[in-house]
Amino acid sequence: MKIALNWLRQYVDVQESPEALAERLTMLGIEVEGMQRIAGEFEGIVVAQILTREKVPGSDKLSVCRVFDGQAERTIICGAQNHKPGDKVALILPGHALPRKPGETEPFVIRERKVFGIVSQGMMCSAKELGLSDDGEGLWILPPEAPVGQPLAEYLGRSTGDVVFDLEITPNRPDLNSVLGIARELAAATGRTLRFPEIADLPGSPEDPSAADSVDLVVEAADLCPRYVARVIRGVQIGPSPEWLKQTLERVGLRSINNVVDVTNYVMLECGQPLHAFDADRLARDASGRIGLRVRRARDGERFVTLDGQEHTLNADMLLIADATQGVALAGIMGGQNSEVTATTRDVLIESAWFQPANIRRTSKALGLRSESSYRFERGADPGLTDWASRRCAQLILQTAGGRLATGSVEFHPSPTPPRQVTLRFDRTRAVLGVAIPPDEQRRCLEALQLKTVHADTASATFEIPSWRHDLKRETDLIEEIERLYGVERIPATPPRGALGHHPADSVFDQLSWIRRLLCGMGLDEAQGQTLISEDAARLTAASDQCVRLANPLSSDMNTLRPSLLPGLLQALRHNVTRKNLDVALFEIGRVFRREREELREERRLAWALTGRRHPVFWTGEGRDARFDLSDARGVLDELLEQLGLRGVTFQRRPDATALFVESATVHLGPQCLGELGLVSPLIARAHDLRDPVVMAELNLDLLLARRPTTRTFRPLPVYPAIRRDVAMVVPENVTHADVLRVVHQARVDHLEQVQIFDVFRGGNIPAGHKSLAYAFTYRAADRTLTDAEANALHARVVEALKQGLHAVIREG
């Protein structure tokens, strides 16, 4: 919003320089984005009075005069002969230039100069030198009533120098979208008097019908328009606005149209209440001869042409001002061409109303139609200012366009809202701001903002909130106002004195950060995939009825919420491999989405993908060219579970291939499925330009963290030696390592510390459909050294359990 300094000075004394004023406004929370100085006409020329006149020694025509410019006396050398002591003249001060004449490219600047040994401190001007007349004989003698010291431009009613501030108004302070709103803030901050415009009594014309006899107002949409005021002025003379009104509007960026329309814009900028003027003769009458003014919702498909000549198609959610036959204004946004004020207008109807902000915002956005009026209404105008603005507008129209005001007004305001009250605890201000402000000072700050004290004691005070302060709703808001007026710069900066609180999300964030560090320590790099993927990619890991599709996708490649992290990791592998980065180990933590039994389910998951060489950094040595396989994916899982302190995880091998995996297994923690890991199908790998085997795994991270032990235990390093016994056995091909661990666990053998598989063999003398598994069993007692006899007895129980549980044949030798 733009505001002119000279306009602001009409309502509050501004003693600061423009730069100091910009700083003060910024400290009050009103950011000054820019400042423009406007040079006025006759800059540096004032009304002065000649005190004495004497001849200059040594000259026949020159005279030396003592002249008073309103602040000091000056010596002026002059060659004119038509002046005498007591005359008032136009005096240009040193350092300022005469108005340029046509054809002049450089200004003629007046400077102090010595003539016949006398220093002349300016120049008294003729009307011709000022460009006001062709008569250049003698000085321009001003009327006796011309005030000494007044700028000549101001005396002539011409443009004077000014400063225009470009302000950034926050959406929660609609009261600052006006000159009076800014003046109110400055008056509160400085203690100066706020000069609110006075509106004299506006008696109606007795010979004309009253407003009530002229307008039949019906508000059909009271929820969207709880207050509406209409006034009628007859016999106006439409024409150009007076110079002061035209210049005021143009300086803040509004184009002058005519005196009536300019007045409505002026009052809107002055107090923040938008108004609209209708040509009353173009509004349809009802059967009684009155203007049938209706505030109603538009009909679906109803067409309306606004003042800018654009036709709009309306719907039933939009508010329309209508007469007895048609719409005449789009409420709160723009008037219509069918009722605009023109040069032939004689009678006008002034509208001042309060419209529901959300409705104005939706309508403005839907139609792509913005105006100064909608800007203010959608942020919230002052409902208590509606009638005042209507009377102020009528007063200025009568001054600038003449006419006769109809007696009274027509108003709809069935349910005035009672003022809101907020209680402030004085100690709470100290607790929030960290500085002790006396209770009397706190009350003074709030009362300076025109908050009325309803009740007060030594501990607290209750204030009545004025209608223009929509943002003051709770105690903290009052404390913020005290801070602004007390001075933000006066509140000392102190370090935080403690934690502000705790939230469960804090611990989750810490755990996720710890998991990221752990996986990066294992040599994996973190990836960040897209939440939206294609439906084809989603069906690699979920059935079609489990996919969550977008109703209005941006493209077919991003039309489904990912049901798994694995498709995104496949794309990340492809991105690396196609750029010659062939050895890749990635992980990702993110959220996935699935539809289960008509309900949407969201969960956080952890996934990793490996492809290429296991040890690409070594140029020689055993295993240099070994590729990642399922054991690597399992190794990452085992280390993760070990660090999380989770025990009892089992694996269940899938008998058949899936859409993504050619070989895979599910991971279980008790009865709950944690996730899966597997070898990606070669077809899928080739479709993603991956030449080496790809192994992937995915876990339900929410479940993993929920099952993580909350306490840690300590087990000291063993003191006594361990004894190892090996077993090689032939078992059916479908027996898994998990089956072996299950049987051994069920045997409940004391002192069995560790079970490790170290060989798998097929062929040779091993029967078809069978395989040979070799295991190492480690036994250790915590309180003594086991004897060979004890270890052999324990191991015999393990071997017997394997024979009984797996039908294993123990290989001798």
C-alpha cells in the first residue's frame, strides 16, 4: 500500500524526517519497502514581505531590500521599481531553480552573489520569471492577505513536494490498509494527538423524498452481508476533481476519474472502508417507484459485465448487488457497466457495506478479478466504520460535486456483534517478554491503541477490543502489542533458559538419524525418491486394488502414491548405472501408501538395494570381482537388527517368484511380518538397464522402532574359554538355515553360545534332492571351563535334535 506523507500529516503531527519515519514504522511492524520523493512546483519559493528598501550606492536602478521569509531576514538586491516596504512578494531561496522555460535544457539556479559589495541572498520574482504571466515588468506583488513564509505552491494550490512510502501490510492487520490506520499507530507510538476527520451534521433536503422513501433495500444473503448502508444524493454535477483530490489519488497510484468516483476512492484509502457510487437513475424501480436494491446470491450461469468491460459467468456462491431486474455490482469487488457514474449522472446512490471476507476471496480468485476494494474486503474491513464512511463520503461529494442529500439513510444491520474482551495478566507479560514492564505502562500502551479498560486490579486487566482490530483474540496478542509500543529494541536479548517442550516426533527423528548414520557406516548411500510413481511401477510390489491413485494426476508417470520404496530405488539404480556408476549400494527412508479393505494405510519404511561389485576399491586380492548377492542384503539386515537389539527374527522363503523377485523371503518378528528381501528378477533388471544381479530388502520401519527394546543390557566379555564342535549333515533340499536354527532353539541346550553355517555342498555322493550343510556349534559356560565330556554331552543333544527334527543324516569323518 502506498501512502503520502503530506496526507498522513493531516491526521497526526509527523515531526520526524522521512528516513526516521520509515525506521519507526518498520519497528512498529509496518515494513517500508520503498520511499519516493516527489518534487513539487515552485520548489524553494516562499511568500515573503519587504521590510525596507534603499538605493544601492553607486547604482542608478538597483535597490537593496530587507526581506522577511517567515523564518529570517534576508538581504536582496533588486532591479525592479514597482515595490515598496510592506509589499508581499514571491522569494526564491538560494540553491533553488526558477521554473524552466520552453527550450531550456539546464535549470537557472539562484545562488548568493555579491553586487556592488553587497551579498544578495536570493531573488524576488516577477510573474513572468515564474511562468505565470507574459508580463515581465516589475515584481509580482501578492495580495496583502498572503501568509508570510508559506510555500508559494501551497498558497497557489499547486503541487507541493511530498514523500510517498510503499508499505508492506501483513494480512492479519487490515486496519493498516488506510491512512487513518497508519496515523492511529503513529499517534499511539508517539503520544501525539490523532485528528480524526470531523463530519458536520448532514441535514437532508426537506423538499426531496427521504432515503427510506427512495430505496427499498432487501438483503437476501445476510450470512454474506450482515451490514449494508445506502444514501442518496440528488442533483450532483459530475466533473473533474479539484486539484487537491486529484493529486492525492495520483500520488498513491490511483487514476482520477471524476469527482464522485474519486471521493469514494479517497474515503476508501483514508479509512479503509471500500465504497461504491451507483447512478441512481439507471437503477430499476419497483412497483412503488422506489429503487429496488437487492443483495442476493447470483444464479448459476448468470452473466455480468463489470466496469472494466469484461463479462463474467457467475455461480450461486457469488454475492451480487442487484436492482429490481438485474445485477448492478459484484459485491465487494467491482461495479457494473450498467450503473456506473458518467458525465450525465445527476443522482447517485452511495453503498457502504461489510461483506464476508472468505466469500470475497473465493469470488475474486474464481473470476481472476482483483481490485482495491476486494483487497480490503477479503482481509476484513471494520464493521463499525460502515456508517461513518458513508457519511464521510456524502460530505465530500457535497463539497466537490454539489447536490442535495436525501434525509437519513437505509441500513440493514440486524445483529450487531458485541465487542470482544480479552484479559491480560501483567506477570504473564514479564514471563513472555523476559523484561519487567510496570502494569501502568502495560495499560498505557494498550489504551494508546484505543483498547478500553473494562476491569483492572493489581494482577490483571480486561480490555474491550475495538472493531477494527480483528487480530487481537487472546492474551498473547495483547503482549505483542505491548512489545511493539514499548519498543522491541528495549527488550534485551537473552540466551534460551531451557527446553520449550518435548514431542514424540523428536525421539523418532533421533532414531531415524541414528539409522541413517549406521547404514552410511556400512557403505550405503542415501537416496530420496518421488512419492508419486507410475501405476505400472506400483504394481511391481502391490496388487492393483491396493494402489492409491490420484484423481487428477499431472502425468501418467506420477499418477499413483508409492506402495513401496523398491520401485523408486530401482529407478535410482538405473540412473546411476546408465551414467557408468556400476557399483551402487543405496538405502531410503520414506513413507508408503496402500489401500487395505477400503481404508488408506500410511507407514514409514526402510529399504536398500545393492548391485555391482562388492569391493570395487581393491585392484587385487581374493573376491575383488565378487558381485553383491542375497547374503549381502541379509548382512545389512543382521547388522541393523543387532544394533537395534532385536532378537528372534525369522525368515520364511517364498516358494514362487513374485512380480519383482525371482527368489525372496519374508522377514518375521514373532507373528508380525517385518518386510521382505530377495533377488530381483533378471527381466525386471534388464528392463531397468541393470546388467549385474540386484538384491533388495524392505522393512516396516514403524514396526521395527516400536519393537525395539527401550532398555539396554550389558554382558561382560567371557572369562572362560569356549569349545567348538562341528557337524556335517545331509538334509532335504527344502530345509533352510532358519529350520536348523528353529530345531536347535527348541532343544534348549545349555551353554550353547553360537551356531554358524560354514558350508553348503551339493552333488558328488549327496543324493539328488538333498544337500550337505556344515555347522559350527560353540559352547561356553559363564562360571567355569567346560570339560570335553560336558561339551560332548551337550553336543550329542544337539545332534539328536537335528536327526529327530529334520531327519538329518550325520556325515562321519
